[in-house]
Amino acid sequence: MKQAFAKAYDDFADAIFRHCYFRLSNREKAKDMMQETFMRVWGYMEKGNTIEFTKIRPFLYKTASNLIIDEYRRNKHELSLDLLREDGFEIAGEVKTEQEVNSRMEIERIKKTLDQLDDKHKEVIVMRYIDKLEPKEIAEALGDTPNNVSVKINRGIAQIKKYIEDERI
């Protein structure tokens, strides 16, 4: 069990962190959320519950998504450094190369576009294109059917296309 869990951590920790980061837009909270995800899954396994290794990835995403939802509910009005940076506030001593600035601008553009989506479409788009999960895995993580997940992905893409077209006008 310990070896399977360690392998899952090695294989999926970075992906869970990215998922949390794109949902929370805060590096520290995303790191904490990733760690809490693995702690919860470990606690679940310690209680004698087994998870097939092929099913652990969707289980991790489901756990992370539930923690993120809880975080949103707890801290609706909290101000973060990332939000301050988005508003143009610069932290003293930060040195940015042109590549860092360009990367940050691209990430902010993606986040701004994703923020135009409603939560149910944003979640599946992040899981599909950022986390690289298959619709079947997303369905397992969200307790939905693969067909419904595919429909949400297609509708989310349509919303993104419309947003981008509206921005060009």
C-alpha cells in the first residue's frame, strides 16, 4: 500500500498541483491543497479502503476538486498576492525576465478566458486540457457519465470561442 501510494504521489503530485493552481490562482494555496489531497487519500487508504491503481488518478482529482470547492466556500472574500499582482501591484525585489513576463501574460490570458466560463464548464475544461484527463477519468472524478462530460467540454469550448470572438470585435 505504501509503495502504491508513493508511486501515485510521484506520478500525480505535479498534475494535482497544476489543477489546484488553475482553479485557485494562488501558488501557496495550490501547494497546500495538493498536499491536503494526498493526506486525505492516504487517510482513506489507512482506514483499510483500497483503491485500484488505475482508479487512483480520478480519485485524487475528485478529492482535490472537493477540497477546492470547500476552499471557495470558506474564503470568498480573501485577498491574495496573486490577485494583487493581477491588479498591477508589484512585490519589491521581484526580477522578471522577458520570458517570465511573457509566460505570466499568457497564463493570465488563459485564466481570464477560463474565468468567463461557468464553474461546471471551467472544471471540465481545466481537467481535460490542462490536467490532460480523458473524459472517462473526468467522469469518474466528478461522479458523472463520460457522455455528459464530453457535452460539457464541447459547450465549454463553444463558450470560449464565443468569448474570443467577442473580444476581437
